[in-house]
Amino acid sequence: MTQNTRIGFISLGCPKALVDSEQILTRLQSEGYTTTAKYSEADLVVVNTCGFLDSARKESLEAIGEAMTKNGQVIVTGCLGAEAELIRHAHPDVIAITGPNQHENVVAAIHDVLPPKHDPFLDLVPAQGIKLTPRHYAYLKISEGCNHRCSFCIIPQLRGSLVSRPVSDVLSEAETLVNAGVQELLIISQDTSAYGVDTRYAPSQWKEREIPARLEDLCMALGELGVWIRLHYVYPYPHVDNLITLIQEEKILPYLDVPFQHASQKILKSMKRPAAEAKTLDRIYNWRKQVPDLTIRSTFIVGFPGETEEDFDYLLEWLNEAQLDRIGCFKYEAVSGAAANQLPGAVPEKIKTERWHKLMALQKEISEKRLQEKVGQKIQVIVDEVNQDHIIGRSKGDAPEIDGNVFLPNTKFKIGDIVNAQVISSDSYDLWAE
């Protein structure tokens, strides 16, 4: 093969969509296609879209438009692909549109336009597949879809109900990634805590033993791989308390990403959130009593329909009590197709913005205080970036892209190294160490 067909690829949205992109790219490279970051060099461009929020939908439509203008041969996939009429109305000349998690349909659409010219002696794919993350960390998706019907969310409409991967498949992929040099595995799904519920925790064979498809058992096995295991999207079901033991045993990192979304029981009920009845403050206190260095990240929505000043003030009081380490906050958006759009008590945009600023200002104070308490402590840091005079890394309490950084003087570290350091200073979100 003298010239491989070149595919441009734009991946938008969450880490789960990123994994979808990696799986598509792995299949394409196995068939002899190559990728390029330049529109001018691409024979075709795939845009993996996000459709969860209106702002994300707008970004996706703009990305499709840019690809059409600068290349003209465009295939659309991802969550916004579930709304083909919307895309066709804005961009009638796209080649094909597929929905989320439809890898085969994307590849088939590419085949229709640019048939593969695979040369098995030249076109090799690494065992770990194609990754869009740096070599030293990777996202590991353990399930697809979600069984919950939260009133603000349309993910089940886009991605369907929960489908858990067999434990043996997850562990096989994890081992392959570790063998390829990955030092940190970020476990993701729509609802990580629900892993295996759909299969009734069906066991599968892994290295001469049977392991149930249950989150605690999966984490125990992942912890044997000798790398950092970080859990995301952990709904606060009662059995999550069992993960604390695994953290104490250093099987998984002292880090839990728990999407609480709100604190007012009235709003949680309107949101139809699972585990809304849990006494979350008591559980947070108990978790930290057992693991004092536990980092808790969460996400919240302000301005949800019916949210009063009393509800919002309760949320601020709750945050002040909970002292969460990291949070993300979103102003409520009326996502097309979401049940919450029919709820009374819409909150004006101006008030949503005011509440967002108040909440983030409070969290900045909390974060600054909690990081200040780390000064003088010895921590481990994974190296993400090496510069001439300093390196940028992350502690066990920092996930890539969404949390803080640790800055260190450069003493010949390499990307992916895990080094010991002592914290010497901090600010609102980052640490400095030596």
C-alpha cells in the first residue's frame, strides 16, 4: 500500500465518548486507515458529538459545520447523532449519521465511501488499541447505558439501559493497557456503582478463578495490577461503603467521584435521583474517619426547576458541612426530551448565574483550605508533563483534565513516572512540591 486512506477525527463530550472514539479508531487502523489532525490532509472526517446539554449540542453542530467547510466529507456519530433530523436540517450534505455506541455503523459508512486497502504485513495495531489519552493513563469503560431515569437527563434515551461488560473482558483490557505502559486506569461508565446489576453479577473466568461482575470484586482484581485505579461516576448506594476497605488496602486510590447533584431532598426527588434518601453527610464523615486523606469530587446543578432560595441556601450549608475537595457545577439547561422540562418553577437565567457564582466562590474557599492542610505532607505524584525547569503532575487526589495539578522542579523525571514529593505550598486548586 503506497498511500493509506487518512481519516480526520473530532471527539467531543465526556470520557465515555472518548472511549467510543478510541474503539472506532482502533478498528480503522486495524484495517489500514491512518489518522490526521489536518482537514486538508483528510480524505474524510468523523465527528463524534455530544448532545447532553444545549451548549454541547451547539458546539457539536459548529464542529460539524467547520468540518464541512474545511473538508466536505463528513460522517457524524455520537449522542447528537440520535437527532438525525436536527443535524440534516443544519448540515444536509453530511455523508451519514449514526447514534452513540454504534461503532460498526460508523465503520460501515466509511467503507461505503472509502473502502479499506488493508495490508496485513504493514498495518499493525498495538495490542492496547488506539488511545487518545497520553500513554501513561487510560479510561476503562466497564458498562454502557443507565437504568435510571433522572428527570434532567436523556442519556438512557441516547445510550439505552445498563449493559455491563463481563469481568473477564474488563480485566483483559486492563492488563493489556498496563502491559503497554499505562500507570493509571480511570474507571468510567454512566453509573459505575451499578456495574453487574443487569447480569445479576454473573461471574466469569479470569486467570483460573471466577470473579463476579460486582464493583467490589472488579476493583479487588484491578488492584492486583499494580497501577493507580481511579473510580468515576460512583452513585452513593449503600454498597459503596465497601469500597472504603479497598482504599484502606490500597487496591484503589483514595478518590471517589460521587455525583450528588444537589442536597435538598425536595430537589433530589424532582430530579428522580437514585440514592436520594441516603444520609450522605453521615456517610461522608464515616468515609473520612476511615480514610482521612480521601478526596471526594462531585457535580451539582443549580437553578433546577422549583429550586427556591431556601433550597439553594440548604445546598450551600450542606457543602460547607461536607467540605468536598473538588466539585463541578452546572447551571440547569432544559435539554430537549428531558422530563424536567415539564416541571413548574423555572428559574430565571440571571438567578441561575448568581447562584453558580455563589456556589463556586464557596467551593474555592473550601478547596483552598483543604489544600493548605496538605502543606508539609509527603505525597505521590504522577508526571503528566515535563518542561525545561519544572514538571506538571497530579496527586492521588487529582484526576486528569478536571482536577488540580502538582508543580515540581524538574529533576530528570519522565512522563508517567510516579514520584515521592513533599508539599511546600498551595493555592485554591493546585499544589507545589519538591
